[in-house]
Amino acid sequence: MAITDPIPRFSLNQNFSSWRLFYCLSLYLIISSAVVYAEDAEGISSDLYEEVLKSEAVARLYELGKVSDADDYLERTFLSPASVRAGNLIREWMEDAGLRTWVDYMGNVHGRVEGMNKTAEALLIGSHLDTVVDAGIYDGSLGIISAISALKFLKRDGQLGKLQRPVEVIAFSDEEGVRFQSTFLGSAAIAGSLPVSALNISDKRGLTLQDVLKENDIKITEEKLVELKYEPLSVWGYIEVHIEQGPVLEWAGYPLGVVKGIAGQSRLKVIVKGSQGHAGTVPMSLRQDPMAAAAELILLLESLCKHPEEFLSYDHHCNDIVVESLSKSLVCTVGEISTWPSASNVIPGQVTFTVDIRAMEDIGREAIIYELSNQMYQICEKRSVSCIIERMHDANAVNCDSELMLRLKDSANAALERLTGETQDEVPILMSGAGHDAMAISHLTKVGMLFVRCRGGVSHSPAEHVLDDDIFAAGLAIVEFLESQM
Ligand SMILES: NC(=O)NC(NC(N)=O)C(=O)[O-]
Ligand SMILES: [Mn+2]
Ligand SMILES: [Mn+2]
């Protein structure tokens, strides 16, 4: 018997005769006690599904959402105090689900169950425990918590030992890249694609990645970093559950969707240097003002990304198919800007801002960066200021594995059918403009992603929200996926 909504409750102020009311109430009590102990085909109490995959999962999301480095908004950056606390909490939940746990040299938290054949290729399920600044509570956390809840459900149901292969949940330490502007630090280490040079990148306080690890008693060396790489032959595949962070599923009226591919992304740091001076005495005609230059560069970026076809020459760089694709998927953002010395009566000496560029076509993204750089240098020369463009991060677009897509589609359909009791149409297949750890792990093994509807498509904001029933559907879909591994 599928999980069904509770029997509709009669309102006591309705106009029933006392006998009819007594009859309805007694009928309701008989039926509802049957529903509470209803068992589905496998003899599992529907209560257990809801208790573990919905109520407890939702409670854990709210609990984890309170673990922050800031008092009045959510922020957890790479190996910050709050990230360490979050990792410890996640580790407790992993152990509660019967997993063997450890924390690796890049701060990733692992929980593993060996199943019936510990030498078989493992299924990895992950997402990230770090957040952006002023974040929502679901981005990253939902994927970790729903995976742990699914395994806890199987443990409670006595099925954990039936898994044909090892299953490992990984809570990655840095997907957002907020602290070091170089993202996927945790997942890239697992994939073996994190260069040793990354240990020397520094945060805004001048602390290197190696310093921050040392602060957390992790004395990483080049050898230790290389040891983090998983053997491709030891891994069967990777799946990730993540909020869509876009409006498509809500618009289509579906709680779950399967990801076809993930847009490529680049992050630049632009440093504009001019002549620092007195706001009251330097004539406008003699100024070398990096702030005004930065404003012109940012507006250039916006128009380039709104109308790439007007900027890109149809030469060998970019044919019209790529330009067409760019006009549909290209997005550019300046999210951070800082100035020195940042005083109202001082013409700045330096302005630094970030650029985030994404597109489904890697060639198109490279062409945009090429064109943008050329035009930025021309503007700065015209304004007699200097311009340095640093490439902080690049990740090429990723196609999800077709077999994993099919399995995730079947799991999502089965989960929704179990929830609604109705046969499902095909769940939507969609692209991701947001980046994910799956991009890094795609260098190690085949990857698949399941998207969960979020309200208004809003993310990277405290307004981020997911319905409890959609969280339930996500956990159920992972249970269905894992049961297909038995
Ligand atoms: N799911 C994400 O929010 N990922 C974010 N982080 C990276 N690295 O893409 C982003 O900005 O899209
Ligand atoms: Mn994010
Ligand atoms: Mn994310």
C-alpha cells in the first residue's frame, strides 16, 4: 500500500448530527490507525519512510542551517570554524546511519558502507558542506543530508548489508570557492585534478590553503595531496542530489528533475591601478581614476554578455552555432568589488573586482574571455590606468552519463509514484547553469545529478526554500536508486 495523505480531518464545527458525527469520528479512527501501520508491498511501515526521509531530514537541514560563522546570516567557507562544526555534525549523522567515517587531508567528510562485496567498484554520493555568504540552507546540504537519510532508512529497514557494492557519501569541503576564489578544492583533490600549486593560493587575510589546513592540525604535503586521489577502477560512478537553483522544475510542476549537463565556468580577478589623489584638487582632465575605469569595464562586460553576437567576430574563434549557443546560455557576473584606500575624499589608487563567466559551450566562453580581455586593455589604455586580469578558476562544461541519467529518471519516477500512488510522466531533463562538485568528480568517474525543485528558483539567498515533500521525494529517489544496487 503506497504512502497516502492522512484521511481528511472533519472539522468539528461542521453541521453534523451527534450520531453521524460519532459514526464519522469512529470510522476515521479505525481507518487512520490502519493507515499509520499501513505497510507497503515490501512490508515496510510507511511511517519509517516519512520519519527518516522527511521529518528527520528536514529537521537536520534546519539544524545544519544554523551552523554559521556569522551571527545573523549563513556563511561557512573552507575549513572555517563553522565548517569544522558542520563537518562534525555530518559525521555524527553518517555514523547514525551505520557508516564508517573519516575526514581527509582536504577537510572532506566521508561515510562509507562496504555492502556485500567490499572489493567492488564503489558508488559515490556527495555534495558540499560549504556555503556562499548569506546563503540558503539547502545548497549543498540537501545532497548530503538526503544521501545520509536514504542510507539510514536502509539500515533501519535491515537492507544496508544487501548493497552489491560499497556506497560512500562525501561531504566536500569547498565547492563554492568563496574563501580562495578557486572552487572544488575538496572534490578536485578526490578526482586527482587539484594541482599542488593550489596549496599556495591565499585568502583575503593572506593565509595560504596550506596555512588554513595547518590551523586545523592538517599537515598536508604534496604526497598526502596526491594520496587523496581515488583510483578510477575503485569507483563505479558518482551521483549528486542538489537544488535546481533555477525556475524550471517549479514552472513545469515537478519536484524532481534529471540533469543532462553542467555549464562551464571561469572566474577572473581584475585589478585596475591608477593615480591615487586628493578628491578636491585633481582636475577631472588630469585624473587616472581606476574606479571610473572599473565602472566602464563592468558595463562592457554586461553588454558583451547580453549581446555576444555584436562583439564576436565570425572568424576561426567562433562560428555562428557557438554564438547562437552563447546567446542562450552565456551569463556574466561581477559579485565582488573592493577599492583602496576606500575613503570618500580620495581618488582610489586601485580597484579590484571579480568576474564570473559561464556558458554551455567552452569554445564560446573562451572567445568571450578573449574578446573581453582585449577590450578591457583598450579601455584602460585610453584612461591611462593599468589592468591586470588573473584567471582564478576554470571548469569545462560536463555532460552527465546517459546510464546514470536513465537510472536517476527511473528512481525519481518510482519515488514520485510511491508518494502519489500515480504513474508518472517522464521527469524533466534539464541543464545546470550552476556549478557542482560533479564537475570535478567527472575527471574521476561517470557522474549523474538529480535536481530538486526550489521555490521561485531562488538560491544563494536566505530566501532559498524547498518543500518538505520535495525533500521527501529526493530521499525516496536515492532509496530507489540504492535498492537498484541490491
Ligand atoms: N551549486 C552552486 O551554487 N555552485 C556554485 N559554485 C560553483 N563552483 O559553481 C555556483 O556558483 O554555481
Ligand atoms: Mn552554491
Ligand atoms: Mn551547490
